[in-house]
Amino acid sequence: QKEVEQNSGPLSVPEGAIASLNCTYSDRGSQSFFWYRQYSGKSPELIMSIYSNGDKEDGRFTAQLNKASQYVSLLIRDSQPSDSATYLCAVDVDSNYQLIWGAGTKLIIKP
Amino acid sequence: DAGVTQSPTHLIKTRGQQVTLRCSPKSGHDTVSWYQQALGQGPQFIFQYYEEEERQRGNFPDRFSGHQFPNYSSELNVNALLLGDSALYLCASSLSPGGTEAFFGQGTRLTVV
């Protein structure tokens, strides 16, 4: 059974601080990793993709991938109240875009 | 440039009925994937269509079927609705079946009563 695990939260972070979200996956052959943000009642929105070990930065967001340890993380710097949402980790296990999803981590940014 | 559009946005059906959900992919995209998302859960992959054929299928019963048209739009059909089919149904489009990011429509909220 291919699985993606996330802490359901909620994770509460003060405004302006760094929010750290983590995700582990079971299939060592996984190649593509994605972070989506989902506001309540809305559809997921892609915010980061990462394919190689290391860090990938895009504005206030940094994705980190460690294939040896089978985890991927998302850092949000200078957290804003508008970042409050559920963050979903998705893994493309077979490179055919059949994504396996975690259940999401609810992030709350406190003003 | 229109993104992924889904219709309808909300739907209420009675147990045992049939429902059809529709999706138009983002301009330039040729692959459509359908997901079911229950409340508080991550999306679950239903199936993927490319070149008018079902290319991949998740662990869903045959009551769930689909179609892709020559213009790349797609339909999801669910027969003999169960209460447990109540969920947010998401359509995602991508350029080719693999290796690219997918973009989601706004979803269809299906309630079965």
C-alpha cells in the first residue's frame, strides 16, 4: 500500500514566523512531489513542486526533499494570516500522474 | 486564458440516482484526471483520461465511469448513488499524462440524500 503521511494539525504559528510542514511517503521509487494549498470549501492550488534532493525556493516558500529519508517538507517564511489553510502533500509514484495524497495539515496563522 | 472549469458547482441527488459531472481542461492541456475528496481527507484518484481513453484507474467500483471528448473535455458518471458518494469531486488537467503539474477546477460538491 503506497502511502503519504502528514500530521493533521492544526499547526498554529504566530504571524511573521516560519511555518514548517512535513510529509513522509512509503514508496522509495517516487519521483515527483507536490505541495498544494486548499482553503476551506475550495479546490487545491499548486504552490510548489520538487523533483530533486535539496531545497527549492519560490518567494516565501521553500520545499525540501530528502529521498533517502523519504520525506518532503514545506517552509513558509514571514507567515501571513492569508496562509491559513490546509496544506496537502502529493506524490506521483508511478510518473503517470496518479497522485497519492496525504490527508493534509491544517495551518493557522495567528495575528 | 481560462483555467479548469467544472459544472455544476453543487448538486443534490437521491440515493440510487445517477449523476454526470463535467470538466473542461485548461487551454492547451490534453489530460484529465478525476478525484474524490471526502471531508477532512486528501483527494482519492478515480481515473485519468488521455486521447479519449481511460489510462489509469484508482480503487473505485465500476459505478464510476467516465468519458473524454475530442476537445479534451471530460465527464464523470456515477450510477446507483450511495450516501458515501457524497464528496467534493475534483477535476485536474495536465499537459500529457505524466511529469507535469496538474491544475484543479473549483470542484463539484455532490450531496447524496
